[in-house]
Amino acid sequence: MMVAKKKLKLKKQWTTGQIALKRFNTAYPPDTDKLNEFKTAGSQQQVSSLTRSTRRRNHYGEHLEENQ
């Protein structure tokens, strides 16, 4: 019974790093709107570059094949 109580007490204690991180996140909340906007713009650009069809040309400028 004593061992279980000691384990619970140890879990409640925070490390110095966790306290510092919590204080930083409280003092400087992240600007999530701009971050989410940046993430969606990047993912849309990647999708459009993957879906765009590309053409290969030979030495004379004639189309060889079209990749989709």
C-alpha cells in the first residue's frame, strides 16, 4: 500500500523543462491561424504539382509521351 502512494506522488511532480515549457506556452500562445494557413497552402501546392501532367520532348522538340 505504501509503494502505490509513493508512485502517485512521483507522477505529480513536474520536471524543470516541463514547467518552463508550460510557462512559455502560456505567455506566448502560438498563432494557430497563420500556422494552419501556411500548412494548407503548402499541401495544396504539393498536390497541384503532383496532379499536373508533364510532357517529355525529344531532341527535335516533338512530344514523346505524356505522364499523368
